[in-house]
Amino acid sequence: MEVVIVPDAKAGGAVIAEAMAGLLRRKPDALLGVATGSTPLPVYQALVATVRAGAVDAGRARICQLDEYVGLPAGHPESYRSVVLREVVEPLGLTEASFMGPDGSADDVPAACQEYDRALAAAGGVDLQLLGIGTDGHIGFNEPCSSLASRTRIKTLTEQTRVDNARFFDGDIDQVPHHVITQGIGTILEARHVVLLATGEGKAEAVAQTVEGPVAAVVPASALQLHPHATVVVDEAAASRLKLADYFRHTFASKPAWQGL
Ligand code: PGA
């Protein structure tokens, strides 16, 4: 995997938005997999600014969702469908017709999960999947010990993830659902390019284990070591426990200009 160390979250957002813009120039109807949480917001802000500046046309882009809470009523402001529509789809000038996500309010959740995997494949697969990382090393909502071959399915959140996400629910952990639908690790690994963004000291240990530790289900993000095109973008704080940080800095600084992420 390639590790890119940037000064701060804004720079991380800019470098990933440029990769997305480059993809859209090569493939205007690219399927972009987006993530929720706080970390990816600078990516969306930078991409929207690039589009508004006329540097890329995102009019044919397609957007797909990584995970979703189970049981929130349709239209709940913190359902990930609502979040992605608000943070990504609408600011890019796209409509819901360009958007795909799993149905967290389906009566038959396992069928909805299978349906989503089928829909992603029928859409030609994800071109670039953006990921955050949990403090416990989760990607999507694949909590520790998720199968590295898993497909989209229901998962139970750890207490830590519910604590981390309570800030989106007025700080009230009781409002955070226990269950989610998440693309599986096997599903995520099918994306042509996987880009993980991590910022802040709180992610430093998870990043070190992901990049420099063994591939292990207990650190789900470590599965990215198996992907032929995985990029990990970290700010200085999130990079602070990487033993090979200087090597990663040197590699990125000496990259040929044509190569991109
Ligand atoms: P965060 O979430 O970006 O809000 O820290 C990351 C994640 O849980 O994947």
C-alpha cells in the first residue's frame, strides 16, 4: 500500500479530491464509494470546490454508500443515506438518481444486503472507495474479527463505536442504533482503488497496526494490505506511530508527477 503523509486534514482532503477529479476526467461516470463520519468531510469540500471552479465536470458521477444504520426511519437526518445526500450528492449538483445505498429500513435485512452487493456489481463495480478508520481499526462498519472475505451484511456495533458516534445523536448513546448494514471487507476489496483517510492522534495506533502490523481480522483495515491499489492518506498526528514514516515521506516526495495516487 502507498502511505501519503500530509500536514493536516485539509491537505488530505485536497490530495484525495484531486485523485477523484482525475478519475472523473478519465471516466466521467465513475462510481465513487463514499464514507461518512467526520474525517472525509474535507475531501467532499475540496471536490465540490474543484467542481464549482470548473476544473472537473462531475455531472455524470455516480455515488455509492459504504454502510448504513439499521432501523432508523427513512429520512432520519443521521441515516447515512441522508448524510451522503446532504454532504456529497447535493453539493456536487447530483440527484438521488446518481446514488446507490443499502436499505437500512428493509423488513428483510439479509435480502437487502445481498441486493446491494448485486447492485454494486451490476453497476460495474466501485472505481474508487473512500474509507475512514475507526479507533478499533474498523473500515465501513466491519468491526474487529469481521471475516476478511465478508460480503455486505448486518453487523453489531461495538460499544466503542457507539460511544464514538453518539456525537451525531445529541451525545445520547441510547439513540445510536446497535445494528448496521456494511459492505463486507471482501466487497470493499473489490473496488478498483481504495483510499483510506485518517486524521488525528486518536487514529495513530489503528493506522500503525493497519499499515505495519500483520494482516489480521482483529484489525479489519489491515486487509487493505491485500489490495493491489490501496492508498492510506494520514496527517502528521495519525502518522505519529509509523516506524517507516520517513520512508513514506521520501517515496511520496520522489514520485513521478504523472503517477497520481
Ligand atoms: P470518523 O469515523 O471519521 O468520524 O472518525 C471513522 C469511521 O468510523 O470509519
